[in-house]
Amino acid sequence: MATQYGISGTTAKGIASSVERGVAEGALGPGAALPPVRGLADQLGVSPGTVATAYKELRRRGIVVTRGRGGTVVAAAPAVASRRPPKVPDGLRDLAGGHPDPRLLPRLVPPSRLSPGARSHRSTPRLARLEDAVRDWLGPDGVPTDHVTFAHGALDLIGRLLSVELRPGDAVAMEDPGYHHLLDLVTALGLRTVPVAVDDQGMRPEALRDALRAGVRAVVCSPRAQNPYGGRFSAERRDALVAVLREEPDVLVVENDHASAVADAPLHTLTAGGLTRWVHVRTVSKFLGTDLRWAAAACDPITLARHDGRMLLTSGWVSHLLQETVYGLMTDDDTRALVARAEEAYVLRRNALLHEFAERGIEAHSVSGMNVWVPVRDESAVVNGLRSHGWWVAAGARFRLASPPGVRISVAELETSDAVRLASDFAVVLGESEATYGG
């Protein structure tokens, strides 16, 4: 029971607001237990129904969860207090952030001439030449490009679509392990996550079928550079997943190709499979810069109308200044050459670490992208053990729903010469923590 924070209120709305305030201020942290309904009702002098209504509203908004006999507790990623990774301790090599190597990013130089502000950007929200560049970018990979749109990053677009398409309480099929910001976003929208197991080829078809049978209304997946597992769709896996998805044509399929140009894998896109409701999303953060909050998407006409209609009522459009900057970088030969070098560097760094792990009998997964997933028995023991050797890696808990424990290592800034030392230190830590691999 929460003893450090006094919940107040005489109405359901007041009680819910009091709990939300405690969560937002940090007085009620993730996992903190709320009082039983009858106990809090007696304490506040209200009916049990009033407290139950307040708890129901908090559950609907993703602030708390109910664990049967375990009672009601603050959600692991409450919608009013976004979960952030722990701060990197001083003196450690940061292999947890998942960010690109800044030395392999172009200089961001806004255009010298700004677009005139007098015209209506709402009537022409997208630069025609950038639309053409996006079609040239997506089309050769097999993505249908009849309908394209822009957003302020992949999370912005996915969040907008899920909020338009779904209602609180609806279920979304999510990769497990999966990208923690997406898992948090779904929870914050008041939606339920249904885990879909992944392997080196991405989502497993049988697990996806189980999720569809459970009544999910949307599926969010990565076709390559899957974060954190590092999987990618093969042609065979893509075809198998399409066959499963065709059984539920009304389900919205969101394909998040977040690393695209530096993924080191061909795109086998679900969108080429004749699905009814779909969207393919790409950002440029991993290879043009994390400050470029811009994403492009191709989608079916209904999805386009719903997305753009909601955007029109909120931000209206993506800044034309930002669009001009993105267009300049995408069409610059020197930038293209730098992106190609970045892809080569990430491949070398990933493969060097995987080789050293294999030499020491350590199971690790990554066939695409810049993250390596290592199954472990005790995440905390491994993270803390590596910390003592000067390394900082990400515990897998925030990426997992129902999958076994592991740690994520980002190799973007791990030079190949460092792979031997990291793998050797990892082996020592595993021995100390008595972790086991492969049974």
C-alpha cells in the first residue's frame, strides 16, 4: 500500500486527479500499490463505487494497472510520467543509448532562403519536390507510393494514427522484445499491448496469428533493424506474415522502417502484399541527425485521410523549413556518400562484436541494424557487472513484455578494436553471475 503519499478527493474525478498528481510528481512511482477500494473509500468517507470509478478511469488512461489479487498499482510506464533510461554514470562507455555515431552524421545547415510565410501552408502542407524524393526513396523497395504524407517523426505519426483508429482499451500487437518508446506510447494512449514473439527474422507468424485471434486492432512491427533484437524480414517470413494478416483485413498494419538507409538489409515489406489497411513509416534520425524530427509515410488512402485530417486540426503541417533541410540532405551527393560510409561502419562494428561473442560461446542476436541483443539470466547482475568494467549497457526489462531477460548493446560508437575487450569482460561477468545460455 502506498504510505508516502496521501490520496485525497471526495469524487471519482478528484480521487483520480490526486493519484495522477502523485504519479506526475514522482511520489507514486512505477509499481507503487494503491489502497484497496474499500480501504480508500473508508479513509476518504466516500462510497466504494466512487473509488472504483476513479480506479477505472486511471486504468483507462494507462496510469495504473490491475494485477488481480496483486491489487491496483502504478503502471511501469504511466502516461503522465514518461519513462526515461537511467543516466549514464560518469566515466563509462555508453552502449545503451541506441543513437547513431555523431561523427557519421552530416552537418545540419538550414536553407538560407525561408519559404514565404504569407501563403497558406495548410493548403499545401508538403513540398512537392520532397514528395517526389520520398517516392524515389520508397518505390524501389517495393512500397506502394500513390499516397504519401509527412509527420514529426515516427512516434508522432504512429501515435496520431493509433489515437484516430483505436479507442482506449483496444489491443495492439507489439514486438516482444520491442522498442520501449513504442511500448510506452501504446500504454500512454490507454491501449492494451499483446506481445508477439520475434526471432532473427522478425515477428513469428504463429505468434502474430495468436494475437490476431485475441482481437488486436493494429499491428506495429519493424521489417529490418528490429530494436532491440536486430532481426529483419526475409522474403519467406514476409510472405508468411502477409498470409496471416490477410485473415484480418480490417487490422491496421504499421511498418516502422526506422533505420532504413543504415539497416544493412534489403527491405521485404509487408506493404507489397496487397493488404487493405497499412502504413510504412521512415525517419531520417539514424543517418541524417536526431534533431531532424521528420518522418515520411506511404499508406492506403483511408489511413492517409485519417492521419492528415487529425494533423490539420493540430499542428497543421510539418515546417517547410524542416522539409527544405531534409530535401537538401537527401539529394546531396556528399551526404549520400556519408550515409553509405555509416552503413559500412555499423556493419563492421556489429559483426566484430558478434564474432567475439561467438568465439567465447556467448549467444547474441543481430542480423541488421546497430543493436545486439544478448539473452542473460539476470539483467541487473550483467548490467552492474559490466559497469564495474567501464561499460554501460541497457537492461532488457524496458523492452520486454513476456519474453525472457536480456541486455541490449548499441554498437554505433563501438570501434571494432573495442570488441575484444567488451566480449572478454562480458564473459567474465557471465561467469561471475552464473548466467546460462542455450538451456
